Amino acid sequence: MLHRQTFLRLAAFALMAPLFSLAAPAAGEPVWFGVSGPLTGQNAQYGAQWKAGFDLALDDINAKGGIHGRPLAYVFEDSQSDPRQAVGLAQKFVNDPRIRIELGDFSSPASMAASPIYQRAGLVQLGFTNSHPDFTKGGDYIWSPSISQADAQPLLADLAVKTLGFKRVAVLFLNTDWGRTSRDVFVKAVEARGAQVVIAEGYQPDEKDFRSTLVRVRDASPDGVVLISYYPDGALIAGQVRSVGLKQPIAASGSVYSPKFLELGGAAVEGIYTNTTFFPEEPRVEVQDFVRRFRAKYGKEPDAFNAYAYDAVQLAAAALNEAGPQGDRKAVRDAFYRIKDVPSVVFGKANFDRQTRRVIGVKSVDLVVRDGKWALGDGKTKTAAASAR
């Protein structure tokens, strides 16, 4: 007969199954990680994409014995990617002794608002979609396998200037710390490539009507438009561009690469270019194996955010295994300095620069919306690599 407390614990775990994931043959008390990210609100699709990647990774990890024989599991709390909510969730996670590591938040502003709490409490924050160049400067408990905007925006500039031939560039950017930082890096990169940014217009996260801004963009006579946006705002802008007479080609930051961008934008996003670190048609063995298993589980193609989430859990598991069954939060932090060549969909083998606490070596693939689907652009793969230290 089950002990009453054990029964209640198992029953409670079953009731929470939509948020917690386990898989045999790992057994016993789970090893937990926390997730702060958007499950509702305008960025909810990213949270759904994360969860699919998390659950596939847990299938793999727990089938191989989990963390020293114990299953790996997670608690996903909804922040709506709002900095204020992310701060509250950070306090909740650091006060929960079960949580060995935290993943998220989605946006750099939300994550960076919470970083001081994680740093002070000594709980690793693995911001796997946090591309702000200053994110990992928050302390030695702040790590990221995301490409920094210091690397991503030059690759976007390559796409705009070298591949698409833009010489007079208009930029629309999300007026957040992430968007402004990305704009600054992009503008410098465009100028370094011999082109000119003729206008750069910011917009607010909750903005819906972009027509007056787009009129100013039109009057600046660019030969190409670049969006530094997420998928909801990017799709809205694309839907209004042609209404003011702008017919120039459009490129967008990799943050628009989502099925939701196609769904929300419809015909308006046809022909828009972007670049990404993952695309399911890449022939690399790691990519094709991941695509096969993702299709088998979900019946659809994975995208970059599914892959980022999958890789983040693999990295967390590698650090937890390295820290050992009795390792505390500091041991997990220390383990990140030692893990190397972690199998990764995006990177092949993932390694961290110990000084910047960012992953080393990122590939970028150019994509275009063609016939309502994401497709390879010109077929070129570019590389942004930080030197190992």
C-alpha cells in the first residue's frame, strides 16, 4: 500500500500533467527546473513553441535515465513576457528549494529585469532566447545559448545589403531596450557595408496602427525596409505597408520566424526575408534527426523556437548531470564552466565562452516566405563565431 503522502504527491503530479513532463525509465523524485515565459498574451505562441521543444527533450533525457536516475521535470509559469511579472516569478523560483535552474524569460527586457534576483540568490538563469548584448553581463549565474544581437544584426545587415542589395535602408524597430540596442548595432553594420539608413522609426509594443509611421518611411525613399520586430507586430506592419504605397522589399529580424507570423500576416508577408539559426530543411544530421522525432510526436514541422527550447533543456540536463545528484545551485553554476560539446540541434556541439557565458559559434540561414511557407532564400549559410577564451 502506498504511504498516504507518497500517494498524494503522485496524485498531485498527475493533476499537473499539462505543465510537468516526465518519461520512463527514470524514476523517483523529479529534478526540477523552472520556466518563466509567455503562455498568454500577444507572445503566447512562443511559449507554446517552447513547451513542444521542452517535452521532446524530456522524452529523450528521461528515456536515458534522466538526471542520475531521477526524472527531469519543469514548472512553467506564465509571465506574458512582461518584466514586472518576470520579476515576481523570479522571486517565486528562487524561494522554491526544488528549482535547480531557471529557463527564460522570452524577451531580453523581461529576463534582464529578473536577472538581479537570480544573481543575488545564486540560481542559474539560462536565457535561451535572450539576444541583448548586455544580458549575460548581469553576473556569473546568467548564461545564454542565444546569439547576441552584436552578432545577429550584422548577419541581418548582410542579408539586407549584400544579398538583397539594399543601399538606402528604412528601419522600423520595436521601441524597447532590445529593439533600440538591435537598431544601433544594425545601423552601424549597414554603414560598415557601404549602405545608408535613411530613416529609423520606433514603435510601441502595443501599437496597432502604423500608417503615419509608414508614410514617413515612404517619403524617405528607401529601396528596402527592415523590421526589427517580433511576429505579432511584424505581421501587423506587413499588413499595412502596401496601403501607403510602399512596394519595396522587406527583410526582418529572425524573431519573426514563427508559424504565427505566416498565420497572422497571410498574403501580406509573402516575399519577406529573414534569417535564422535553425531551419528544418537543413541537411545536417542533428537537424534531420530532430525533425524526424518532432514530426513523429507532433505531426508537424519544428521551427527555430522549438529547437532553441529543446537545446536549452539538453544544456540544463548536461549541467545538472555534471553537478551530481547532491549538487546544489552553486554546483550547477560551476558545472556550466565545465560542460563541453553538448549535443545540440542548433550548434551541432554546444560550448560556452567562459568569459561572456554565451555559446560559441552560430550559423545563420537566409529564409523567405514563399507560397505561404518559409523556404530557403539564396541558399547561403553565414557564420558568426566568437573566439574561444
